[in-house]
Amino acid sequence: MSRSSREGRDFPFDDCGRAFTCLPVENPQAPVEAVVCNLDCLLDTMSHRLGPGSPPGVWVCSTDMLLSVPPNPGISWDNFRGAKVIALPGNPAYARNHGVYLTDSQGFVLDIYYQGTEAEIQRCARPDGRVPLVSGIAFFSVETAEHLLATHVSPPLDACTYMGLDSGARPVQLSLFFDILLCMARNVNREDFLVGQPPEMGQGDMDIGSYLQGARAELWRELRDQPLTMAYVPDGSYSYMTSSASEFLHSLTFPGAPRAQVVHSQVEEPQLLGAKSSVVSCLLEGPVQLGPGSVLQHCHLQGPVHIGTGCLVSGLDTAQCKALHGLELHDLVLQGHHVRLHGAPSRVFTLVGRLDSWERQGTGTYLNMSWSEFFQKTGVRDWDLWDPDTPPAERCLLSARLFPVLHPLRALGPRDMLWMLDPQEDRGKALRAWRACWRLSWEQLQPCLDRAATLASRRDLFFRQALHKARRVLEARQDLSLCPLIRAAVREGCPGPLLATLDQVAAGAEDPGVAARALACVADVLGCMAEGQGGLRSGPAANPEWMQPFSYLECGDLAAGVQALAQERDKWLSRPVLLVRAARHYEGAGQILIRQAVMSAQHFVSMEPVEPPAPGRWVVAECPARVDFSGGWSDTPPLAYELGGAVLGLAVRVDGRRPIGARARRIPEPELWLAVGPQQDKMTMKTVCRNLDDLQDYCQPHAPGALLKATFICAGIVHVGSKLSLREQLLHTFGGGFELHTWSELPHGSGLGTSSILAGAALAALQRAAGRVVGTEALIHAVLHLEQVLTTGGGWQDQVGGLVPGIKVGRSRAQLPLKVEVEEITVPEGFLRKLNDHLLLVYTGKTRLARNLLQDVLRSWYARLPAVVQNAHSLVRHTEECAKAFRQGSLPLLGQCLTTYWEQKKLMAPGCEPLAVRRMMDVLAPHVHGQSLAGAGGGGFLYLLTKEPQQKEALEAVLAKTEGLGNYSVHLVEVDTQGLSLQLLGSETST
């Protein structure tokens, strides 16, 4: 309860009042970035802590206190009717200036004391010695709320509403607690209640006592029969927001904190902020020193500035902070205010002491000294501050005309108040200037405060510091999500400055990873501007209008590319469908930069020249498939070089066969003969390339033979940009052309790494046919390069899994150039045989559709969504745990690894578990240690570790009994200990 009626209405430390006082807390889970006001905290407490479980009714909560309530306050609603008040613990000394509840053992309220006697307060004490404070929160059941509502048309209570006032009734002011709720307290009798009056009534209000009696009589008649109970929250805390600067500073600082609390602020030199201080929504450039226990709010300061201990500084901008240079403030409250004087906007600055009292009673102080001391020090006289006829008792800080609001010749600044701290230095010039100003007291200034301008300037400063934050997060490669900030900028109608900042970061980035993330953030801004309309974010990005910016990026001119993108973007902002398409093209631009980063893997591609096989002689490469046991997605660029990847994979034969292969040979014709399809020629798709134009679609993954065309380009056999024709290039270097044939016996979208392993096999066979030997490590990096040329992207785990034999962990560090290192895992003797007996593959009958899966995951990673960042780190960590399980040879541990891994994959790519697959996994669960879909999920092969050995037939029988599984099949699988194999065969007729 408030200590006095005036104090309840005026709050000297925030122009927007207690409800909108910004607190030094941050909600990292908030969907939109914004400062947290007291009102936000109270709404959150009411909605998620006090409200859940309550029956229908009306909650009432005042906004003049700071509240802390545990997540489950344990409020009982059994057999509830009437009204319930929420009480929080306080010590008896604190209660002397507040309201406390007296209850019986059942929790019924017997009485409410305000500023009670020591005996009354002691009567309310709980066993722990604390007392239940009136916290400003009450709940009315539907029935009680209806009773209360019925009074609004009954005189004199109708005078509490505009209906009564518009009827000409005399206004009546009631207290929620000491009028409405008090009449429901069991020990209160009618006579005492009718003659009593609420503590908010001042002494001058005695003449309305009889008027108030009528109002109270009406309340008694309507509400007396309604029960009033109390819910006590022993672990909560309550603090009324008084007009004491010391108490206010204490509530905004954390006495136990080892460092300053910095919230929604950018601070260039955080080491200058003292412990137990707080900085809220500020931009501090250069050396800004802040002492312990001090608070900075809504300030843009440029050092050198030194604010000592016990200060509150708020609402200062760079234009005014020069007044602080050379000063050191202690125990002061310095604030800048937006006001309207006779309709004109203006800025006013107030300065008071931390220890000054805003009460009307008492001798009073100013700038922490007595008035007489202040007059003696500054030369100010009492007639400067108060009219001669003001009674001495009313000569207080509230009514002192201290604060200049208008100077005849210049704009006002903090200096017009700060001179009082050291008045001797200018021989009275500042005093004369102060006297020449039109000045107002705090109570005269209050009605002039321009809250709309205050909120607008706070918003402006919030976004100013937010732009600095966006730049810092991107340039320092921090794992912080900018999505809440992007939503804030779009919802507040100011995405323009954010887009400009992102453009600057992208254009000036030395690291392609930073530039790519900045472009991804631009895409997020555009997507957010579309407000959920305009179609899917994932999709194509090859509109001709965007080709010019893309070409700049392709040739490495980042600045020109970003500028051209921004110019094109301006044409696509008019409606949601265009915004979404523009967002897709920004993601496409990011893919170009990812490609360039991954191309750095070429550093690790080397080859040795050898005698080429004779023309017509086949070089055959055969490879196993791969099964990923842990860490997938961490190998995918940009995660592979921003986070650092680690994947554990197994090279496997399926049904005893190595299912992936390629063969190449030289042919006399200076042409390229390409064939894709089964090894035995059936249904083989054939393509002949006779000139360079036939190769131009090498970067369109769905074009016929695109993978094989890209293989020739990456192998350095053909240069598509050369002035020489294809025929001339082939004849000059090789004396003829090549035939290249690839095959896979696995279904498309199997999840077993087919396409990347196929690329490795094709490169190995083709290079050997051309007279070069490429080592396995070089081949892994060559496939990374090839997939970027092909524009399919993708990571490195597939080729590591299929080209390197056995069980191994591939790793890449968080750096460029991108290098993959492989460690083969040694398992206990006999464990491979045991593993082969317990490992099975089930083809789910669902083709994996990963087209948009990758785009979605990259978008989540670039947005640094906290759940995705955390999951990515745990993928890498879990890989090392999985390697330990293999070294121990423990099938149950490996089963746990698979179960964990599948949960991680589902977090990374929501939607990768089709319903039919879930049904299949549920049916198989009792028979397996663990299971997971291969690769990115969505379909393809399910692999499982069975509890019993050799379970193929048994599991086929289990699945056969289950309806709705579709076209599945069960396959034997074993670890391949050979990896990539190359053979030279004799010549045969061409395919």
C-alpha cells in the first residue's frame, strides 16, 4: 500500500511511471527483443505463476511494486468461492509502513491493518517471524465480481465511474483493499467499517466522510456475505516502489553480483563498470566509468565520463554528456526529461541527491545537504525557490522551483544544474544564468512531462544500440540469435537501418562466413516483413533479375555484390510474395559464399602422376555405403567450419555387396561418353558430350549426367572457360576422350550417402584413367569441391564414411581452409563379427526428400536459434562418447547412442520422421538396443542394433503382422574393412 496519496501518484525516477520502469533483466527466450518493464514482469507473474489453476474470475494487480514469485507458488483453489488475496512475506519493521493481513488457521482474512501498531503487526506474524504483506494482488470469483459490478449503477458508488460523473455526481474515490476487500474481512463490524476511511484519504478530505459512509454502506450490503481468503507465498518477495532513491537503486542493482548487470546495452569498455551496478538500454562509447551501486538507463554517452557510486543517470544523449566531462558524480540522480511547455517540445534536466526526501514533512535536504547548507554553498536564496507566502512547512523539494525549463538565449543542458556541485569556479556567472531561466518545481514539472516523446526517444536509442549489437554479434562470430531483434525492428516499422547495417557488415567482411551469415540475416528480415504470407521460404533462387549481383559474388567482388543485391532488393519490397522470393535469393547469395568457403578444401587435394592405362582398358572403383552413428549435420557447411564437425560413420556392405561404383576408360574419339545406371547396362542413361556447350549444365544437379560432367571439370580434364574446344583440349592432353559410367544398387534417397560416395568413386576412377593417383584424404576434399561445383552443397561425412574402411571419426575444425581429418576406431577383437550379427537395415519404402531440409537447417543455424546451437554442440560432443562405446565394444551403449542421435536429428530437422516410419520404429523398439534413420532422415533406410543376433527373419515376421507399413524390406548389413577399391580390367566393347 502506498505511504501517502501524493507519493502513490508521482514517481520521481521514471517519467513513464512505476509500471514502465525498465528493469535490469533480460528474457533470452522472448520471441521479440525489447527492454523488460515492471509491467512485463507483473504480467508474466500473473499469467504463468499465479494465474494457472485458478477458476474463472477476475484478477486485479497494481503496478506500483516489484514482485518475485516462484514458478509453482502452491496456491490451493479447493472449494474456493468469494475473493482471494495474495500475500508475500515481509519483516515486521517493513510492515510498519505497509498493509498486513490477519487470518485464521483456515486462511480466512479476519482484518487488514495499514501502518498497524506493533501489537497488531505481531498478531499477524507467521511461525517464521515474518508477516503476510498486502501485495496489491486480488482475485474475484465470477460470483463476487458480479456482486461488485452490480454496484456501479448504485449511488453514490456510481460516482466512481464516468457514468456517475457524466450524471453530475460528486466524485468518490475508493480503495480496493481498505474499502472493497475490508468489508469482507470476518472480524470487521459494520459500525467501525462505516465510520472508517481508507489511508489514502488525506486530512483535507474529512468533509467527504459522510459521502464515503454511503458508499461503504452500499459495499457492505453487496459484498459482506462473500468470503475472503488469503494465499501466502512464503518463497516470494514484495517491494513497494517508494520515492526513496536509495531503495530504487537497491532494487535495480544486485548486491551479490560479481560484475555489472548490462542489459540491452552496448558497452565499449565493460571493464570500467563497477560491480553491483546496472546498465539498461544504453550505448556507451569510449571510457565510461560507472561506480558500484550506480544505474545508467536510456543514455548514449561518449567518454571520458566518470559516474561514481550511488548514482542514477537517465535520459542523457551524446549532446549532453559533454557536460559530464571532468566531473565525478557521487550519490546523485541526474535525469533528462522530454516536456511540452505551452505545446512546444523541449528538454529539461533535473538533479537531486540520493538521500534527498520527496516527503512534504520534515526539514528536508537538497543535493544531500540541508537547505541552509545548500543556500550558503551556492548563493541560491529561499525566495528563488518559493513564494514569500508559502508556509515554512510546505517549503520542500517537491515545491522548490529548482529546475530550469527555458533560457532566454540558448538551449538548456545538464550544466544548468551541475554548476551547483561546484558553484565557486565561475564567480557567480552560473547562478546568474540559473536565475535568468524560467524554472519549475518537480510538482509543476510533472504535468508537463511528454511521455509519448520519452517512449519514442527510448525506442530510438534501443535500436541505435541494437544496430551496434547486430554488427558485433556478426563480426565477432557470436552464437547469439538476432531473430528477436529482427522481429522487433520489423514490428516497430524500422527495418531500414537494420538492413543497411547488415549490408555494411556483409560488404566489409574479410571472412566469407561472416558475410554469408549477414546475408542470411537480411533474408530473415525480408521473411519477417512478409508476416507469414507470400509462400514457402525454401525453394529456388535463380530468377534472372538477381543474376547480376550473383555474378559479382561468384567472381569474388563482395562489396559490389552486396550493393547490387541491395539495389535489386528495393524493387521487391512491395508485397509478401515478392519479399519471400527476395529472401530466397538472399539465401542463394549466401550459398555462393558458402561454396567459396568450402572451395578452400582444394588446398588439400593433391595427386601423383602414374602411367595411364592403355586406351579401352577400364579402371573400376567400388565402394561400400555408409551408416552414420553420430554427429551428422555437424559436417555440413557452414557448421563444419564455424562450429567444427565430428561424425562417426561405418563403411558397410548391403546384403554382402558393395553397392556403389564407377568405371572409366580412355577412348579414341575426342568426346565424353557418360552413362548413369545399373552396372549391367539395363536402363542405363547415356549422354555424349561433343563440345563445351554440352557441359554447360554441369552445375544443375538435375540435368542429365550433371555429376559426371562436374567430375570431368573438377578432375581438371576439361576447362569449360577455355578458348580451346572440347575436342582440342582432349586431343592435346590425352590423345582422345573418356567414357565414364557410374552406378548405385541402392534406391534414390536411401540416406546411405550414395551421391557423395558415387562422386568419390567417379573421381578416383577417372583420375586413374587419366594417369593420376589420388589418395583417400585428397579424394575426400576433392568430393567437397566437386559438390560445390555441382551446387548440391553437402558435407563431408558421406565420402569419409564410404571411402575410408571400417569404423572411423571424421573431424573438421572451426576454421578455413576446410580440412577433414579421419581417425580409424579400433574395436575389441571379435566385436566386428558381433556387430555384423546385430546390425540390420530396413528400407522404409519412403524416399528421403531432403531438398528443403538442408535449407531449413542452414536457416536455423545462421539464425543461431538457441536450441539449434545447443543441439549442434551436443552432436559433436556425443560423437566422442559414441567412439568410446565402440572402443569398449558395448552394444547396449551403442544402442543408447543411436537413440540419442535420432532425437538430435529430429531437433535439427523437425519433420524428418514420417508417420509410417514412427509406426515401424515403435513396432521394432522392443527388439532393438537402438535405431535411427540413416542420413538426414525423412525416409530411406532405418538401421538398428538388435538385442539378439541374426534377427532378419524374426523382424520380418514382426513387421509382416503390422498394418500400414507400405513397401518395406529388411537387409543384412556388415562393416566393410576395405573401403574404396580400384582395379584395372581388360578392354571390352563400350557401353
